[in-house]
Amino acid sequence: MQNIMLKAVPFIFCTGITFSLIVGGAEYDKKEPEKAVKQEIKVNKLQQEKDTGVQESETTTKKAKHKTKKHITKNVKVQTLELESETEATTESPEANYDSSVLTRSGGVNYNSQGMKETYYNLDMSGVISIMRGEGFSESKYPFWIRDDGAKMLGDYIMVAADLNKHPRGTTIHTSLGTGLVCDTGSFVYSNSNQIDIATNW
């Protein structure tokens, strides 16, 4: 019998969905490379998702840190403003206008905490009151009355005579007896413009 030599001829046949290649009697399954490629794609996708998650986490952390920093800065500013406000309140405390002595009838003269000389006078105030009404100090808001200690009042203020060039009529001024309202003036200002004359019934 004649020996017949079979030469390996590559050919492809299909069974179901599996493609096989016969080369020199060996079968090469194309499914394996496809699986490897798909696996690599899956791994790359997971890595990308992981990297994206890390970046988002870092961005969120940075935003949180920035927000916290702004909140802390705002709190510091608020605390600074509160501290400044407390300091101003302390500086403007009533003790700054504390008078160690007050004007009395028996004393006749006093020097208040502002360094101003205080004296008193007792005259008819009807003309002065009329001038003040014309300046807008109405009787309903600024009634004339006499306090228990003898000070003549216009509303809540003690009536005071002063140098009108330094203290215009209608301005308030500190006295040892309380807050005064400049309503009048006198010849005393020519010798001492830093003097005030307080209206009383003494």
C-alpha cells in the first residue's frame, strides 16, 4: 500500500460560537485572547474609577478644609470685633466722667471732671425758655421744672449758661450735677470761656 503523506493545512471551522484554528494538528482557541483583552479592559476601567474616586475625595477634602478655614477666619473676625466693642465700652464707662465733688449752694464754685469751672445763678428763666422754644425745644418734650436738689430743668437736662462760641445754644454739656443743656450765656465768658453757670433756685 502506498503511503500517503498528509500535509498540515491550516483551516478554520466553526462549532457553535467557538472559532477554532487547526494549525499543524494543534487547535488554537481564540476565546482565550478575547477573555484576556476583556479582563484587561475591566481592570483598566476599575483602576480609572478608583483614580477618579481618589481625585473626587481629594477635591472634597480640599473644599472641606477651605470651608473650615473660612469659618474659623469668620469666627476670629467676629471675636475680634466683639473684643474691640468691649474695649470701647470699657473706655467710655461712666467713670470717665466721675466727679469727685459737686456744685453746692454752700460751696458756690466747683471744678468738674472735665476741668470746667462751675458756678450757679438764680434768675427768672422765662425769657431763656422762650428762646429755647423758638429753637425747637417744645414744651411737650422739654417741659420746664425744678428738680428736688434745686436744679432748673428743661426736660431731662439741667439748664446751663456757657460760652456760645464754644458751646452753641441747644448742645449738651457735662456738669457735676448731671447732663446740662446750653440755654443761656453771661458776661463771665469774657474772663473765662471754660466756665459754666448752672441755673438753680438757690
